[in-house]
Amino acid sequence: WGPNNYGQCGQDSSKYNAIIQPTLINQLDANIYIQSISCSDYHTILLSANGDLYSFGRTAYGRLGIGETTSIDSVEIPRQIKGDFGKIMSVSCGDAHSICVDHLGHLYTWGNGDLLQLGNGQLGDIYTPQRVTSKQLNEVYPFVLQASGGAQHTLLLAEAQK
């Protein structure tokens, strides 16, 4: 519940600009078991038990991870995020970026990167999940356990090389 101005509560924003109580996300397939969720101001990401990701909310900056969507402002029905990753184990929403970690401990980011919060060392937006690789990540901390996105930053919990 709360503001639904971009469909971030999983409801039609033209009908429900605000949600005042817990409400089911009716558009989600009943056979999909959701084990984890992450929300930010304008977007939501769902993690299913089999490691699939679904997102909805504001499309700006690529924060949903579903590709470039310049023709639409929002997605109100959960859309699956496709990527070249293994089974996703954790997901986190930053303000306008998103992060996930797969079962191999690989880190993926997408969305707004204007303050280097995507971890790829570059400024700019990314519209689909991209694996973050760096010498430090690959050699010193090769297995990411969890990642968390803040308003304009990202932090990792990673296992150090033994």
C-alpha cells in the first residue's frame, strides 16, 4: 500500500493513485511462488522461488531491467526480467537502480548509474541486468553473498578469497 502513481504497488495507476490497505497483485500468475520482494520509491522487484525476477513501477533510467522503454512511463503488471545469469538468490532496489546476486555469487546491476552506483566504473544508465566484473570482485571477493541498494549507492556482503 501507499502511493501507486507509477504502478509500483502492482495496481492500475489510472484507477488507484494510492493504495490504502494490503492488496493482492492480481496480475501475477498464481503458479508463481514469490519468496522475496524489494521496493523503492517508484519500483518493485519480486524474486520467485525458482530464481526468476519480476518488476513493475516507473520505467525511467532502466530501473525495471526489462529493456529500454522510452515510450511508456510505467509498468503496472509484473514483467519478467530476462538476463544471462544463473538462479537469482537475492535482489535489492536502490532509488533508481537495482541489484541481484545469482547462485554463483555473481553480481548484476541495472538502472541509473549517474553516480557510479552500478559498480561498473562508468556513468550512465543500463536497461537490462549486466554482470559487474572488476579485478577486486573477481580476485579478492569472488563470491557475493548479498547486495543492497541505497538511494545513490550500493553495498555488498562478499566472501573474501582464502
